Amino acid sequence: WDPACVDTELSNVIGDVWKSTFAVPAGDWEYKVALNDTWDVSYPSANVALSVGAATDVSIYHSHLTHWVADSETTGSSPHRAASSPSSDVPS
């Protein structure tokens, strides 16, 4: 995992929410969000497990304000909240 890899950077989509979509091969994976291209600050504290039965696009979300992390695959159309979450839904 290289937190400085530009291919894994998230883009600001609205307010404090950042998102990117990645082509993920089938298998069991882990992820977390690293800020400022280092592991000095990352969310959540533990890695998030992600199991993908077939190759698919997965969106990863992060709120810089509340530090929640979410993905589109874990619960289908309603992103998984891997850390503390806001009361509103994640933008698509």
C-alpha cells in the first residue's frame, strides 16, 4: 500500500465528502483512507474488510469532517459505514 500513489487519491464530490471508484478484482481485500499521501493520519484506525465475489467497480467514500469511511460494495446501493457516520446518506 502506497499512500502517495496518485491512482488511489479520492476526489472531492460535495462539501467534505471525498470519493473515488476503483476496478477491484474478485477476492478478499482491505482498505483505509490515508490523508496527505502518508500513513501519519488514516481512517478508520483498523483496516476495512472488503470481499468481492466477481470483479466490480467499488466506490470508496471519506468525510474529512467526521472521518467516516464507506464503500459501495459492502451493502450494495447503500454504502457501508466503516467508521462514525453522518445522519445523511452518502452522495452517489
